[in-house]
Amino acid sequence: MGFTDYYVHQQQVARVAATPTSAGPAKASNHTVPSAASSSSSSSMPPYDWAEEISGERGTHGEQDELTAASDQEVLESTEAIYFDGGSNTGLHELRKLSESGQLLDCGSIEQSMGVLRRQHRVISKKVLQLILEQRTACDAEFQRIRESERLLRDTIAMCRTARLKLDTSKLLLTTTNLEILAAYKKRQTLVNLLRTLNALKSMRSIDQRLQRRLTDADYGGAIAILLENKNLSQRFHEYRCVESLSHKLQDTLLLTEVQLESVLGEMPSEFEPARYQKLQEAYQLLGKQLIAMDQLHMNFVSSVHTAAFTVLRQHMEVSVEESKKLTYEQMCECVPMDRYVHCLTALCRTFWKILVSYHQIRCWHQNRCLCEKAPAEDGDTASDRSSASFQQEYIRQKLESGQFRLWNDIQSKICVFIGTGRLYALKYDQFVQILAIVQRLKKVGVEFCESRSEKLLGAMQLQSMEFFQRYHASCLEEIGLFFDHEVWVPIGSFHDVTQLQEYRNFRHALARTVDRGGSSVVAAR
């Protein structure tokens, strides 16, 4: 019996059990299903057996299926969505509909609504049964696949049991010969490991020569790689005495190499070489000290500014070296003689210029490296490695950007102190003009280097300029007074331009440009 036949049979049995007998209460008490009869009789609406109706009318009304298909589809489409919701209260919904239409107490309307609901119930039940019958073949096929899977599982269990039984048999049949083979293989593996250990110890003997050769060639990255590799080997073979002593020696060599790297890093502010700096960065990357090296590099730049300033001043002072070591920077600036003042300032600016150039080259080198490392990462790189590399690049970029302002401020401070402590009023006019040109050029350098206006430098130069021109004006007035007192004035025959005077010959180019501008403006006005 299939699922559909079983369901129809159960519906028929339920209807027969729910139908009251004509024998009265006495005969109904002898029936086998009194509870069903009482529950059915207490209901206001008799049960409607759609399964019996479908099964009874299947043979008699088969010819009317085609005629009623369209009407069934219309009934199915006109059914409200609330009747397909299992949690909805359909009775309350019908009562609300009758109440809204004012037909709550109209028996005809109620019977009409009941007829529509019966028709919808019959059509939906017929549709459900039809869908069940359509899926019956697929259900049977699925049951067939389940039975096939059960059969395969039973075969697999039997095969596993057989394999386990054979394994137990093989274990019992293991003989002394098999044990000897295993012992010989173990001995062979021990000898292979011993041979590898001896080869590693042999390669560690020549480490000192390879290190010295790499350091001589300035291959710091290769030297650090050799040290780290042999350090790992020494940790693996720490039980050997010779390796233990070699480990201490390697540690000392590593410290000396780091000291040498620091000394080479200290030379970068004055002598920058891209190839040499790249080797330094590779070595610090192997050591995992890139950020520490960047901090040390900035300290080297700051100290190089102070060292260069003191060195240049000692070269232009008339004080001995021993006495100059006891003087401060301001005192050393005051000890520079006036005849060497311009040369000292020029040498000081050239030295600072070299430091700025080195810093700019280092910044460009890191920018180019950052662009190269932004290429698609390799498949072997993990997310943590990429995040660590990006963090280091961002830190170095911010360090370089902030460091250039600090470096320029230090240089500007040194120049300001040198200009402020000097006696510029004692200089000649041409020398003072040279100093003005140097300061103007320094201002352009500040703008190009870090977009700084150098207000501190210009302020110091402005004070010195005011003092210089006040004294220069007073001295010129005295000179003019003496000139008026001792010179003889005679009229000249032809005078048409001020540049004919000897006092204005040095300014004839500036006066000529002024005249040209005035003439062009007059022409434009006309």
C-alpha cells in the first residue's frame, strides 16, 4: 500500500468512526469508537472528507477534469494568503470579513462563505494530493539509493574487519629477521646524522676566513647572514666543546660587526653612497634593527651638524686647538677675525649643504625602495610579514619627514648664532652684500628642502642689517662732509646721465633697468 492509498484509507476510517448510528444512545454505547462520535456530534460543522470524495469521484468524474481544471486554478489563485499560514486564525479572519460587510447574522451569506471555503479546501487538497503523487517516483528512487548506501556500508564494515584480522595476523607473524632489518636501518640513519654533523662542524671551521672576506668587501649583509646561520648551528650542536667556544667567538664577532656598522652609518651624513647604504640596510634588516638604525641615523645627522660647525670654526680661528676645546660655540664665533668672516660663513654653509644633500639622497632612496616594495607580494609572504613591512615603511617615512625640519632648524640656529655674535658693522659694504646673498640663498635652500620660510634666520639678518646700515650711513655722512670741505666743484660741459659720476658707476646696470622700466611704463601709458 502506497502513501496515498494509506492516507485515503485512514480518512475513510476516520469518517466512519465519526458518523453517529441510528440506533440511539443505547446502540451507540456498544460501538468501538464512542469518543470520536461524541466529539463529532458536538461540532457545529460535520467533517468533510476530501480524500473520500476524491477517491469516490475519481472514476465517475474523470471526464470532467479537463472542464473543471480552469475553474480549479481560478479557485486556487483566488484563495487568500492567510489560509496558507499555519499560525494564523482563519476563523477570526472570516468573522471580521462578515462583520465588515454587515452580514454577520445573515445565514445565506454565511452558508455561501462556507461553500466557497469548502470548494477552496477541496481544490487545495486535490492539488496537494496531485503533487504527492508526482513525487512518489522520486521518493521510491531515494529509498532505493538509501538501501544501496546501507549495503555499501555493510560491505565496508566487513572489509575493515577483514583488514584488521589480517593486520593482527601479520603482527603475530613478525619475525626476528624483520627486527634485524629495522635495527640496521636505524644504525644507518644514525651514521647519516653523524656525517651531517661532521660536515656542519667542518664548514664552521672556515667561518672566520669567510667573515673577514665579506667585511673587507663591505658586504655587511652577507657577513651578518653567515653569523646568524652559524649561530643557529652552534645552538644545535651546543653539546660539543669546540662548538661552545666557537659560539662565544661568533657572539663577540657579531658585536664587533654591529660596532663597525654603526661607524659606517655615522659616515653617511657626510659621504652618502647608495650602494654602501643599501648594504647597511640589508645588514640591519637581517639583524631586525631597521627602526633602531633609522633613529641612530637621525642622531648622526644632528651630531654631524654640531661637529661640522665646530670643525669649520676651529679652522678659521686664531686660537690654538687646546684652547678652542674649552670654548662654547658662541665664544668660538666671536673669536673669528673679521677678515675671515665671509670665508668662514661660506665654508660653514658648504659643509651644511653637503649634510642636507646626503639627507635628501637618503630620503629619495627610501622613497624609491618603498615604491619597489609596493609591487605584488609573493605567495609565500604571510599577512603578518606584509603588515610588519608596511609598519616599518610608514615609521621610516614619518621619521624622515619630521627629521628634515629638525635638521634645518639646527642648521638655521647655527647660522643665526654665527651672524648674531659677529661684528657685521665692521665689515666692508661689499662683504656685507656677500653675506646678504648667502642668507638669501640659504632661504631658498630652506624652502626647497623642507618648505621652511626661515623666519628666525631672516629676523637675525634683519637686526644685523639695521645695525650695519645705521653705522654705514653715519660713516658715509662723515665722508660726504669731508668731501664737501676739501673738494673743488667745477661745472662740466655735458651731463645727461647720472651713471657718468664715479660714485654711481657700480650701480649703472640697476639704474639702466630702472630707466628701461620707466620708459616702458610711459610708452604703455601713452
